[in-house]
Amino acid sequence: MPIPERRTRPLWRTLATAATAALLAVLVSPGAAQSAAPRESKPVYSYDKAIRESVWVDTRLDGDGDGKTDRVAVDIVRPREPAQQGRKVPVIMDASPYYSCCGRGNESQKKTYDAHGNVVQFPLFYDNYFVPRGYAFVAVDLAGTNRSDGCVDVGGRSDIQSGKAVVDWLNGRGKGYTTRTGTERAKAGWTNGRTGMIGKSYDATIANGVAATGVEGLKTIVPIGGISSWYDYYFQQGAPLYDSGPEWLSDYVESPEARARCAAVQKRLVDEAPRTGDWTGLWDERNYVPDAGKVKASVFVVHGMQDLNVRAKHFGQWWDALAKAGVDRKIWLAQTGHVDPFDSRRSAWVDTLHRWFDHELLGYDNGVDREPMADIERTPDHWTTDRVWPPRTTDSVRLSPAKGSAAGVGTLGLKHGSGTEAFTDDPKLSETDWAAQIDKSTPEKAGFITEPLGKDLRLSGSSKVTVTATPSTTTAHLSAVLVDLGPATIRDYADAGEGITTLTDRTCWGASTAGDSSCFLRTEAKTADVNSTVFSRGWADLGNYASDRTGKPLTPGKPYTITLDLAPSDHVVPAGHRLALIVAGTDKDLIDPPSTTPTLALDLSRTVARVPLVGGADAFAAATSGSAKATPRATAPDGVSSLRPSRPIPGGTH
């Protein structure tokens, strides 16, 4: 069932009355308090003259086992004028492992320093744009990266404590030092402690994890394409999503000196993350979803619905858990892959983020709390909104597959199915190959299709597909995908740009210095004309039929029942199109194949999809009743780019 809207407190917190908002105006405007409460922070402070400094914060952990607690490097840029006048400012913080190894953003920017070790460039636009508006920007090197002590533990205690310790220090509860090894203390007397964390991918993951500790002073997080459970980054229900585990990522992002001293941490990442896909204590430590009830910060989730790196399951299970806990939240869902909204919807994103931070960190009553909860990209650059997401009229509807006139080409509807359909795993083929052959009897998949719809049908939220399958071998992997069959122009999420093309001209967002420009390469949508769109996916190892946490060998010829969790989406299947469910084996480049090549027979009487339909079963009945003509096939070239196998690196270049 879709998670119903529940509130233990108002959806948004009103952070200040008119009186306190008027007082806060002093924070962002020189001189006396204004007569009217401010609604927007203005760029009234000098970026060129801003204070730039570095502090090393004690994490109180000894991850590298050298007998000393680890210190993480914290590079800070903050407006000089408030400090001179004794006024305190809030903080925008990005904690990342990528500041020296790989870079941030579409242009892979890294931190740069002068000959004396003073920071010159902060990646991305946050510093350029927000520091002149009265915010400090803080860029934290996770333990084991760049100029920090310790070891990278890929979402574990050390990673999360790297961010939490800095929030504690900003709120007067932790220890900071002016150097990496010295004893001179550094205090954060310049801040009021109100902190917002932001970042994409790994950085977003750290924001999720720090928020899940319930740390005081963290007022909001903005996770962009973030992980909510590291197990689900490497596996889904026992099925391996990549051919390597967290040890590869740790080695990739660690500084050379950390790599030399962190062999014990690396060994644990290997030993406690078996490639069998079994759940261990290591994954419990890296699962933030159960701690959603501890979150005190508001959460602005941003995710690409076609993200095949940090897959959409991550935002879905995090969002549902936050909803159950009554956490204040907002969401943007794009058609892109693993892309920052700065590179897919730049102007609207900067404006919305500005108002979000003004509201959450400065307490301005600017109306952002009264706007719709959800922004959803329907077609490239065309967005719609929802007051609540998923919409309150959404209900889980049971759709049953049934046999059709040809083997493997069945029907999908409200009536209970019967009989069997069989397919043989073919690791050379992907979901796009299956969809392209949906109306043909092919050996590698079983497809089930509605008639052409007479009305639009909207799916909003997460689906589940329960299958009963009899394997011919001792191992088997399963895939289930939902497909919109009909011509459309979509973002080419499988292209190298994952739905964007980077252009040669630049737009500027904030102030610049000689070493830190606010101007970034412009982008535009990279589109593809398709005849089918896979919009939701799920995978599982059939050996995990009895438990999501542990797999077992299969007995050939014996039926097993398992429920696959499909990634959340918000997709409208237009009138004239058809909705399809495909069940198959290995989804090429998205899961690894099993050790055998099984044939699986589906018992259709015990196979069902539960899909979240806006309007419920009545909407499905209305859309599929009567006769409708199929939309003519597109004449343009069909399909998104071929999926690109890649190493598991949550971040990439976008």
C-alpha cells in the first residue's frame, strides 16, 4: 500500500513569528532592523573579502587504530561583516569524500589551496551564492579523504561521525583545532549553530545518515540522489547489482596515506560484505531507514526516477519512513538519471533552494512552506506539482497476469489468471530488449499487457510483484519491470550525460574571485524518441524466497514464492498506450547473472502485481473499459542509449 499522509506535527515548521523574523533581518542586512519582516536574503556581503579558514574537528573515533582520535578537515568560507559586528550566521554544509579524488558537480571541481594550505576554491555554487547572502559554507573532508585523518568506511560509523562531529562543533559541543596535529583550539563562535546539509550521491548519503542520528542543530537536509541503505546500493533481495563491494569504493576515494594505514578497515569491508548477498551486521550499521524516527531536520528529497546508479528504491524507502515518522519534507522527482537539479532545472532549482534555506535556516516566512510538496518532471523540462505525494487518492491495486494467444505474450488486468508461462535466463539481454519484443513470443521473458488505454492512468509510488516460480537449476535471479508501451520523447537517461547535454557557454550564480568562479557550463535536456519506457524495476535472487536477509540453494523442480520490491516512480501512461509487466531473469548491466542458466515456470494463479494507482481500481477499470486504438508507433529512431556497465561509484560527474 502507498504510505498514507500522516502528521504528528505540521507538515512544515513555521520557524519564526513576525517579531522574531524582523529581528533576524539584522543577520542579513547592515544597519538597523527593517520595519517589515524579510522574505529573502540579499547578496549584501562581500564574497571577495569573506573569511576563509580551515579547522580540524575531533571525531572522537580512532578509525585508523593509531592510538589518537581522528580529526576531519573542515574548510570554511563565511561573510566578514557579520563577524566584525558580532552577529552570528547559519551554516550550509557539504560533507564529501570527493573533494580531492574525483571532484564535485558536472565539471568535477575539486578544492584547491594556495602555497600556504589556505583554501582557494570551493566546488559548486553554494559558497558563491549563499555567502554574500549571510550564510557560511562548510566543506568537510570525510575521514580518510583529502586532509582528514582516519579511514573511509563507506557509510559506516566513521563516515557519519565525520559529519555529525562537525555539527556538534558548530553548536559548541565538540572540539576543533587550528591545525591537524596541534593543540590550539578553534571555536565556532561566529555561527548560531543552525545547520543545513546538502550534497549529491555519497554526500547526500552522509546527510541522510547524520540526520538519522537525531543530532541537535541540524535543521534541514537536502539529499540529491542519496543512498538510504548501503545494502541496497550493492544488492537487492540477494541479487548482486555490481561485481564488487564497498572495499572497491573505499580504496577509490581514500587519500594515498589513508590507503596505506587502513588495511584493517578494508579487510572488514570485504569479510563482512559477502558477495552471496546475505545481510550482515555491516549492512545494519549502514541502513539509515530504521532511524527515520530520530530525524529532527526537515528533508528536501531530490532524485532522478531513472537513476541507475543510486537507484530509485533509496528515495522511496527513505521517503516512506520519514512520512511514517511525521518528518517535514518536500520532494523533486526528475526524468533524469544520476543528475543534480542544478544541471537539469537550474534557475528554478537555485530559486527554490534559496527560499528553502531562507525558510529553514533564517526563519523567513517566504511562502515556500505553503507550496506543493512535490514537483515531478512529466516530459523533458515540463513539470507538474502535487500538494501531497503520493496523492491521497492513490491506492494499491492488484493486477493479475494471464495467458494470451501466444507463449509469453499474456494479458494484465483485474481478473485472476491461471496456467503457466516459462522463460530462460539470457544474461545478454536487458529490459529494453525485452520491451522491444513485448508483442513477440521470445524465450527470455514473459510479458503481460493491457489493451490500449481509453484514459490516462497514473502510477504514483512503489509497486510489488509477487511471483511463484519453479526453477530448473539451483540458482536463479529474477527481474520485474513495468513498461509504458507507446511513443514518447523522454530524457535519454542511459546516455553518458544521463539525460543532459553539457554546452559550451556559462551562466553565473553568485559572486566570484580569481580562484573561485560562480560561472558554470550550461546544460540542456538530452532526449530520445522511444516506443516503450521502462519506468519501474525490481530484482531478487529467488534463493531469498524465505528471507530478504539470507539466501538458500534452490531445489530444481520445486516452486518458490517471492515478492520483488519495485522502485517508486510517478508515471502517467497516456490514453492510447498500453501498460505492461515483464518478468524475466538477468537484467543486463543492472544485475549480475546467477551461476547457472535456469528456465523458470511462472504459476500465473500465484503471480500478482500490486501497483499504486491514482484513483485506485476504479481508475484502472475506467482506463481499460471499452475500446481504444493503439497510438501509432513512432517513426523516429527508437530507444534510449545502451546501458553502460560501470563501477559502483555513487557520484559520477553529474
